[in-house]
Amino acid sequence: MYLLGHIGSALICYIMISYIFENDNWDHKRNQILISIGAILPDLLDKPIGALIFGIGRWIGHSILFQLTFYIIVKIVVLKYKPSFYKKYDIEILLTGAIIHLIGDLPGLPLETIFWPMLGGFEISGNSSFLLGYQNIETIITEIGGVLVITILGITQKWRINSWKIVFVLIAFYELLFLMLYTFFIGIYL
Ligand SMILES: [Zn+2]
């Protein structure tokens, strides 16, 4: 699963959770942005650092140990300094997004990586092997699904034109960056 697929599945989980625990105090837009960021954090960390430098596409960002350590450190920092931008449960929502990411990756994610370092080290997969994902039909389907979920959410929440523009620019930037990396690395490693 790629970024848009991860975002789509995290948003579906959020919609289900907020439907079950209906609460008027929830800031849905903020929470949806946070859970989406959480849902792409493991890849944002692991693909540039792990894949491009060490040849490990799913690295520490895909381990529960890292996720929990990150959560505990940020929690301690926000409890101590109480930054004004922080809202209660922000970090829990981010962590939920990251856990949903790991579940989404489960079909191809080695248990050694999830439970690192308890079951052993990381599996080296090649610097650019993660770029080949678009050759799988499942990846394409989940990416389109992600765009659909975001679009439906935007329509039902009556997003303003600026929100649509931001989302469109982010998606276009991500696809362009991916295409550039793919074209670049395909000449070097593949
Ligand atoms: Zn991943």
C-alpha cells in the first residue's frame, strides 16, 4: 500500500470510530488531518532514509518499538511544555494512524520488522524496490480508493476551494516526486 491508500484506510477507520463514539467536541477536520499524517509517517521516515540510504524500504518507522518510543517521548514533551497548538489526544490520533499504516502493510511486512529487534534484524530489499509498487494492481486500486475516500469526504464536508487546492497540490507533488524517483532509480538500479 502506498501513501494515498494508507490515508484512505486511516480516514475510513476514523469515520467508523467517530461514528461509534459520537462526540460533539471532536474537531473532525483536525483529527482527520492528524490521522492522515500518522498514516504516512512510517513511509515518510523509512522510504527516504531507510530505502535510499540503507536499502531497507521498511525500517525502524515500521516497528512497534519505534512507534511507541516516539509516542512516549512526544507525550512527555507535550505534558511538560504544554504547547498552545497541542490538543488533548493529538498524539494518540497520530499513533493510531501509524498503527493503521502497519496493519495496511501487513501482507508484505516481515514480522521481524514489526517486532524489531525481538525476532531479528531488518530484511534488506534493495534501495529502489519500493518504487516498483505501482506495478502491482493492489497498489493502484488502493491508491485510487484513497483518492475516492478523500474526494467523498471533501464533498460531504463541503470543503472550501482552498482545501481542495491544497489537497490537489499535495497529491500532484507526491505523484510527481514518485515519478521522478522512479525514472531516476530505474536507470541506476533496476
Ligand atoms: Zn509502509
